[in-house]
Amino acid sequence: MAKKPTCGELEQRVRELEKKAVEEKRAEEEAQRRAVQLGLIYGVGQRMISKLELEALLSEIVTAVHDAFGYYGVMLLLVDEETNRLTMQSIVGGYANLFPKDLWLAIGEGMIGYAAASGKTQLSGDVSKHPHYVRKAKEETNSELAVPIKSGKKVIGVLDLQSDEFDAFDETDVMVTETLADQVAVAIENARLYEAVQQELTERKQAEEALRVSEERHRKLFEEAQDGIFLADAKTGVIVDCNYEAAKLVNRDKSELIGQHQTILHPSRQTNENFSETFQKQLGESEGQVLETQVITSTGEIKEVGIKASLLHIGDRKLLQGIFRDISEQKQAEEALKESEEKYRTILENIEDGYYEVDIAGNFTFFNDSICKVLGYTNDELMGTNNLQYTEKEDAKRLYQTFNRVYETGKPTKVFDWEIIRKDGTKRHVEASVSLMKDTKGQRKGFRGIVRDITEKKQMEKELVQTKNFLQNILDSSIDGITTTDLQGNVIYASPRTKDILGYDQEAAISKKAYSFYGNRIEDAKLIMKELKAKGELIDHEMKLKRKDDELIDINLSASLLKDEKGEVIGTLGIFRDITEKNMLEAQLAQAQRMEALGTLAGGIAHNFNNLLMGIQGNASLMLLETDPTHPNCERLKNIEESVQNGSRLTRQLLGYAREGRYEVRPISLSQVVEETSNTFGTTKKEITVHQDLAKDLYGIKVDQSQIEQVLLNLYVNAAEAMPGGGDLFLKTMKVTHKDMRGKTYKANPGNYVLLTIRDTGIGMDKKTKDRIFEPFFTTKGLAKGTGLGLASVYGIVKAHGGYIDIESKRGQGTTFEIYLPATQKEVKEEKKSPGRLVKGKGTILLVDDEEMVIDVGEQMLKKLGYEVYLARGGQEAIDVYEENKDNIDMVLLDIVMPGMSGGKTYESLRQIDSDIKVLLSSGYDIDGKAKEILERGCDAFIQKPFSMKELSQEVRKILDS
């Protein structure tokens, strides 16, 4: 039988049951509370969709939070960016009446201000202990939760919850409130966006209304202009309007153009991803200038046009207005109707021509100041008067007929001449245009047009006729071309010499625009006019002109302004001389001087590098003599010697460019050398087909064969690199003379030549690359893949042999090299060389060199070969040592390039001491430099650094045994 529980145990069990019941009730209440909070989040999301008024939205959110959380109070503050502080937006709860509606807090002040400053949620179960506690809003506030409201990373406000209980908020409250704050941020941004959109819509409607009123006033002037006019949004490039002439220009209806991007007007080659080149220029410094470009019609026809662009500010909108004029056949009138760029009177007043508007009866209703100047009346005197009263009877009749024809047909008249009578009784000649004006209902209401005073122009033409006969004899005998132009840039006279220079007959040149002859057209015209306006003349200005056959020539131009007897400018005078040949000769000289300077630099680099290689070569040779052939270092030393030889080949290329690379000159057959080298090359590059067309009866050429082989190899390699996927290499030799080399940029010396042509089918090169191809260290392959010495050495070697080299290449069309080498009458003989060997001997040698490394290694090499050695580190020291020991010294090994006293001067001084002295010259330069001069004065032999012990031993023995 189970034991009955005691009273104490029963009481304990009852208490546990009661506690469990309380906890379950609390859990149920907490779950209900969380459900309310989640519902609140959902509700805010719904309000975001339905509520766009910011003030009402914030009030609803705060009230909903207060009702859902049941806390003592809730408030929402937003950041005011102008004052950088928090301003109260909405507040509910027990302390709502304690704060004024314009309450604000500094950023960083209290828990709320710190939440805004730090962007982090602030939670305190006891506000008095929070580090940023200032004071209680009310004694009942013991717990507080301040959550920043963020838009992205930017804090835009704070949502603050307060409770009269301690530790009233837990982590779930924080999470829910932060989630709610995120939704509140979205709601605020949406509401603000809505308000901004509403404001923008209101402003846009106002701007559109203002624009409509403005456009209505000027619509007829716009529509009836004789030029095509486009209006495009300056920011987007979209066409917003165009007139009839504009649509007609591109063979389209206006409906096809409006709303399209302005690039529809231009050929694709003149546009990039966003805008045409002309549009971008007009937005920049070209505003107000006339730019020449092309437009494309709906049928694909290309038309040449001149465009004058202006920026219009209509409300807050920025438009680019372009006035298009068809200049394809040069049939435009001398002056077209000047349209108002922004269609306001302030612009009309700034144009030089007179603008007028009259009613149907011909009475003035609107005009600019230029009309007053032409007629000599004030604005008040002219307003309302009839235009017929300022003309003679016959002119008045003709004027009436012109206006009546425009009235009946509706078609404008571009230009007609008439004579007006000014207020003072004087007469002036004017030309005018007239077009019909209509009101918004299409009813004819008057006329408008442009008036230009051409009195001075007519007078100028008269005076030019009077002086023409007087000047004709002078102009006809001038060796320079002479032209005159009017103020519009039209050529009105061209001297007979013009045909010789430009290829145009006098009649063909006259009436062309002067800039049509200029190589850079408008750019040259602008520069010339800028100088003429600033100085009144232009002296010895060099530029390019375009001949009738499209050839560009260099000319020297002097120009001045032509003025009438009153000192007013009426045109320009230009005197020009063809200096193409002169410039070509100067360019050849400059190129030769530049290449000569580069050659000097290249030779100096090679000399210094050879001295360094000499130290490496000498030490390696000495170590090889003392190293067993089976030792691992023996192979390494041979590798060092091989690397030195590779480096020496590089310096030979430099010396080849410096034209100091010939030292074994003999007659050879170029066809034979080309055949041998190309056959070898063809076996290594099977993807390239070599075509040989080699003359059998070719002249001999007196050259260094190894140097010519280097030229051929470099050109073969260059061709192979231009044909990475394979191709054809064409080699041809033939006999020519200097007469076959006419028309080149150089003047060849008279005589016979051998021509070698090397042509590949590779990628070719552009002009910029071609102009620099022979410069040392210039390469298109990058420093890691090329030295830039190959073609530089080709140039130097060819020049050093008295030859010439031409290159022709275009991108994608391959490259052709033509090499002309002087022919020789000497017989071509084959020459065989015997392999060298190390030759030891006895004797005493004076070693002279300024490089310590060369002195050190040279002494050791000579001693290993069995010789006793004296040392001298300069010219003067060498003289002193030789003078003291001349009876013991058998030979001198003398460096050529030394500071202070050079090798040449040292040799002369040594010969004065002993005329039979034996000297072996040594240098980092090739024999064809200073060494050749010393050898011709009696020196025994020459050896180039870096040299091996075998080479040194053989040269020393040759001299000592001679």
C-alpha cells in the first residue's frame, strides 16, 4: 500500500501547481503581446502602401506602436539636416502633454540624441544608469528603448519607447522595434519621395505653361525660317521639336523626328554610344559658332551642312537649338534669316542685321535697334509707320508686289534688293527677306524678315572694279599666289600663279570659300582670322593647302585686312608661296641630325657595356684555364662566356646603328647571301612561305658580310612577328641606278646600286609606328619581349655602308622594305676562316686602360699566356712607364677611349719616343670608329672588347711575330 503524502508534501505540490499555472498564463500573455507586435509590423507595411502624407503617416505609426506595446509613451523624431538636430514629429502616451510641438534635441544629446549620432540602438533597464542619461522626461520613466531610423547607412530619425517599469524591454522587443524602424524608414522615404514628386509635377506644369506661352509667340518665326532648326534636350539629346525645313533637309516627317535621339540625324561614323561629335562640340566651346558636319536622310543620302547651335534656358529646362543649313552645292544665299536663339528681344537686339515685323498693311509692329540704325529713326519715330514711305516710287511699287506675292502664296522670299531713304535724306542699299506670319488659328496677320545694309558692299565692289586694271599687271607677274576675300570669306580675286600652286584656274578659284583650300578648313580659318583681328596682319604663317588633285602642300602665308578709305574692314588679302620642297629638305636634315644624335648615344652605351663584358669575359677565361673539364663549374663558366657573347651581339647591334660596325669589308654577292640566309630561315619557320626572285647577274657589293647577314636576319624576324599565323615572304634583288631612285625623300649619290626588296603579308603598321621604327630601343612588343635594337641596327648598318632604306606599310596591308646598297666593280671571292686556338708566347707587354676591372683581368690573361706585364691607368702614365722601360717592352695593348689623354694622342706620343713601337689597339667601339684613324697612322692591329683569351693570344702573336 502506497504511502500517503504528508501535509507538508501536499502543500509543496500545491505551490508547484500554482507556480506552473502562473508561468503558463505569463507565457500566454507574452505570446499574445508578440502577436500584437508582429501585427503592428504588418500594419506599418500596409500603411506604407496606403499613406503617402508624411505627417499623417508618422502620427498613425506612433499611435499604433503605443497601442501595441502598451508602454508609458512613444515618440518619433526626425533629423533636420539644415540645423543638424532632431525635431519632434509625433508623440503619444503619458508624457505627450509635457513637450511642446516644436521640441528639438541636439544630435548626441541624451539616449535619443546618442542613438542618432552613433546609429546604434540604445537600451536601458534603468535610465538613470545609462552613460548618456540627462534627466527623466517624467518620474514614471524608468526603462527606455531608442532605435535609430536609417535610410541605408544614413540616420534619418529615432523611434523612442519609454516605460514606467524597470527592465521593461527584452531582446525580442529590440528586434521587433528595429524591424519596425526599418519599415518606418521606408515609409518616410516613400512619403518624402511622394511629396517631392508632387512638388516637381507642380513646378513642371508651371514651366510647361510658361514654355507654351513663349513658344506660341515665336512659333511662326521658327516654322517659316529658311534654315532647318532642331531643338533637343541638352542633357539627353532627344529631339523635342523641329521646323519644316529641318524635316525636309533629312527627307522625313516631323513626326518621325520628334522624340528620337539626335544621332538619327548623323551618319553612324560621326556618333559614339551617346551623342554625335557635333552635338558634344556645340555643348562646349563651339556654342554660337558655325560647325560643318554631315546629316543623313531617310534614303541614306549624305548631305553637307553648317550648324550654328545655341543653348536655350526655358524654365528649368536646358535645350540645344541647332540651325542647319544645306551647303552641299554652295547655293545658299549670302545671308539667311538669323533666327532668335532663345526667341527673346534681348537676343534680337544683339544681331547686326535688322529684324522687323509688320502688319498686313506694312506698318511696323516690332523691330530691333539695327532697323533704327539703317533708317536713321528712333524707335518711337519708327513704330507704327509704313515701310513704303522710306522708298522711292518705283521701289515702293516693287516692294508692294513682293509682299503681296508672299501674302498670296505663303512662300517666303529669301533675298531682294531695294533702296531706302533715311531720315536725313541719304539713300542706302539694303537686301531683305520676308515671310508670312500667322496667328494661332492660322490666320495671316503680317510679315517678318531680315534687312541688311549692303551699301558698303556695293561701294567696295565698285572700288575693286576701279582698281583691278591698275593692279592686274603687278599681280600677274607675282611668283606668289595672291587672293582677296570679302567679309564672308568668299574668294573674289585669285592671281594667275594660283593655278600653278593650287591647280585651280582663276575662274574656278573665285567665289569659293577661302577655307575650302585650307588643309584643316574651319580650324585654319579661325586661327587666321583671330590673328588678323588681333594684329591686323599675319606674317610668315606656315600651313597646309589642299590642291585640286587633293594633294596637301606646305605654304608660307602672309595676310592682312583690306580696308576702304574710311578705314573700315572690307575683306582680306593673302599672299602665299609653295614651300613644300623647302620643308622636305629641312625635315630630312632634322631627321638626319636626330638619328646622328641617337647614334652617338647608342655608341656610347655599347662602349661602356663592352668594358663591363670585358671584365666578365676575362675572368671567365682565366677560371676556365684553371678548372678541370670534368668539374661542374667548367660548364657554368662556358655558359658565362656564351652569355657574354650574347651581350656582345647586342652591343654590335647598337654599334651597327651608330654606324661604327664595319670591320671586315669585302666584295660579296647579295643574291647568294639572301638565298643562304632565307633558306635557313625557311627551315625554322615552316608556317611562312619564302618566295625568291634573285637576280643572277647582280652587281657585287663591298660590305661586311656578317653585318649584312644581321640586317637580313632582323628583317626576316620582323616579318615573322608580323605574321604570327603564317604568311608569305617575298625576296627580290635587282640592279638599279641612282636614276631609279628619283622621287625619294633623299638625294642618292650617282652610280650603280643593288636593290633588295623584302615584302611580307603581315599586319602592317600605322604611320606613327612607321615614323619611329628605326629608333633604338623603340619596340611595340613591350620591354619583356623586345630590345628595340633590331631595326635600329638595320638602319645604322645600311647607312654605314653608304646605302639607303625605305619602308612602306599600312595597317592590315603588310610591310615592304627597300634597301639600296652601292655596287662595286671588284670581283666577288669566297673567303674561308680557320678556327682559332690559344697561342702562348714570351715577351713584355705594356697594358694601358682607364678601367680598373679591365686592367686587373687583362694583366692576369696576359700573364697566363706567358707574358710579363707593365700597367698604366691613363695616357700620361703610359708615356712615363714606356719612357722608363722602353728597352724591355715588346708591345703596347692600348685602350682608345680614356679620360684626359685619349688613345690617339697617347699613340702619337709613344711613336715620338720609339718610331718602331708595336701597338695593339683595344676599344668597346668597333674598328670603324676612332680606331680606323689610328690604324691608318701606322698602328699594328685592333681587337674589340670583350675579347677571349684565344682572340687576344692570336692578335698578340701576329704583332710580335711580324
